[in-house]
Amino acid sequence: MESRRRLSVQQLEQAVREKTREVDVLHRISESISSTLDLEAVLKHIVEVVVEVTKADACLLYLLSDSREELILRASKNPHPKLIGRITIGLGEGITGWVARERTRVVIPSNANDDPRFKFFHNLPEDRYQAFVSVPIMAKKEVVGVINVQHKRSRRYRPDELALLTTIANQVGGAIENARLYAEMKRKALQVDTLSQVSETVASNRLLEDVLQLIVTMTAQMMNSKICSIMLLDQQAGELRIVATQSLSEQYRRKPSLKIGQSISGRAVLERRPIIVSDVTRERDYMFPEIARKEGLCSLLSVPMLLRDRAIGVINSYTSVPHAFTSEEIKVLQAVANQAAIAIENTKLVEKSFEMQEALEVRKLVERAKGSLMQTKGISEEEAFRLMQRQSMDSRKSMREIAEAVILTLGIEKQADLKKS
């Protein structure tokens, strides 16, 4: 009887310890996630706490994409950090996708890779783990992600561990959604601010080179681009060449020019429409996969710069991880591209105006010089012009320089003659 009482007391003490630990864990998570709205910080802390609580050898946290068609690895403990954002799983694909679709927890105490739902990834060491728990992350009765906990050795997960893991997943779901909404709000505010700054830049009196450089710098920040570049069309050569980029890579800056219709940028100009490539290193039509691999480029959005339905160039936005460009991102980049096109057109009009003004001034000088020669040398207008033209060719100087020299020289001679008289 006494032994039963002692056992019962021990069980109660164990239960109290477990509940105390659970309350402590949940309090820590609540305190942490309420202190920040930074999504990456929230996800990182969730993974760290889950690993600590479960003594896991690995923990991976996937979030549902904006399209709600796939899960993207957003935080992890142990797999290489470079894999974050690069691993995607379709809804219903593998154990992780199945958990998200069915909204049901999966617990495998041993030989996890023998499960028919298991999916192998060449980049992930999941096949080396024996025990596996996958729990859906819920927010407002909707799945927003999945937490995977893995152990290298077989493990019989206790009911209290599984209950705590499920509670954590349910608690953090709301925090993740709040952080995502906050990130979305910041992104939209940045888009509005960038468009405003681009408009101000276009309306400024800066040199075209400076305008385009400012545009790619602001656009890269807005789009979170690894590389952003502007390529302009040389109508006579029928080629696109890079004229501005925020990339510091000389190899990228010196990429060869593209013919219209060639590669992705050439197609965007030819077809006058945005083109999206999920991974340029695997795209058959992309001409520079080796440069892309070296620079760590992945997804590409190429948008034509349109001016009255005429493409004069293209803006390229590359990401370092797989990214599904949204219709909103495409519209914003198209707006920037069209603003850039206006800036280029305005600059050309100003340059043309300066050229016309310069030509008019040269013509006036030549007429004055001809008149002076005709008067002093007693020659015809045609002879005066040929004399100046021959002097221009022999001395390799412009007609403006010759005309100014004639006017100056004859003016000095006239002053000398006046003094003598």
C-alpha cells in the first residue's frame, strides 16, 4: 500500500514537473515572440526552443507560400543555412506536405525513411534520421506551416512531449501570421516610397547615368534583389547591353550584349512582356548559367521598359533563393521600368535640344566668318565657305573652331588697320 502511495506521489510530482516545464516553455515563447514582429527572428527562436524541449538532432520549419501550393523551408537547426528558402515541398508531397494538407500530426519512432510518404532530398540529411515528428502550424483554423523534429536514433515520443509540441505549433501560428502581415505592410510601404523616389529622380536634372544607377539601387532594395540591372537597346545594332547595376561583380557587369529575342532579357524586349524564370541555372534559354551559379543567382523577373508600346530596354531582378514573383511585384517593377523609360526619353530630348541649339550657334558663327572673309578678301560666299572647310580638314578642327579663329583673326587685323589710319 505504502509503495503504491509513493509511486502515486512520484507520478504526481513528475506530472507537476512536466506541467511546470510546459508552462515555462510556453511563457518563454510567448515572451519572445511578443517582443518582435521580425519574422526571421520569430522563426529562429521557435526552432531553438523546439530543439531544446525535444532534445532533437534536427528541426526544420516550413511555411506555406503565398500561393498556398507549396511549403518553403524558412528556418532550421543543423541543415546548412544556405538551404533556407531553397527547399520547397508541394502540398501533399512527402510527409511534410501530407501533414500540411491533412492538418494531422505524424509520429514515426523509428526507420522514418521507410514510410511510403517520405521524400528524399539530395541537399537534406533527413534520410539519416530514425525518429521523426511532423506537426502542422495552425492559425485561425488554417495551416500556415509545418514543424519537423528529427532524432538520429529510434525514440519513443512521450505523450507529454507530443502534446507540448502541438501546443507550441498552435501558439506560434498566430505570431507567425502577425509577423508575416507586418513584413507585408513594410514591403508595401517600401514599394510606395521607392516609386515616389523614382518619380523624383526621373524629374530631377541629374545625368542619365546617375538616374539609372539610382533606379537600380532603389529597385534592388525594394525587390530584395541579389542583383538588379538595366539593359538598354541599341536600335542600330539590335543589341541589349548592361548600362546600370548595383552588383559589384565585374564578371556580371561585363556580360556580353544580347540580341533581341536572345536569352530571357532579349525575349522580354521582343515580346514586350514580363518573363519569370524560377531558376536561371536550369533554364535552357538562359545564356549565362555559369555566371549565375558563380554569383548565386536563382529566380529572375525580367520586365521590358516600355515607351508608347515600344520596348527600349529591360529591368532584371534576380533573387538568391527560389522565389515565386507575385502579380503585385510584377506590376510594381513594370511601373519602375516605365518610369526609367520616361527618364531616358526625357534625357534624349534634352540632349537633342542642346544639339539643335549648338548647331544653330555654329551656323551663326560660320555665317559671320564667311561674311568677314568675303569683305576682307573680296571673295564669293562659296569660296569663303570652301576656304574654311579646307582649313577645318587640314587642321582637323571643327567648323566652329575655324569660324571663331577667322572672326578673331580678322577682328584683330581690322583693329590694327584702324590704329594705323
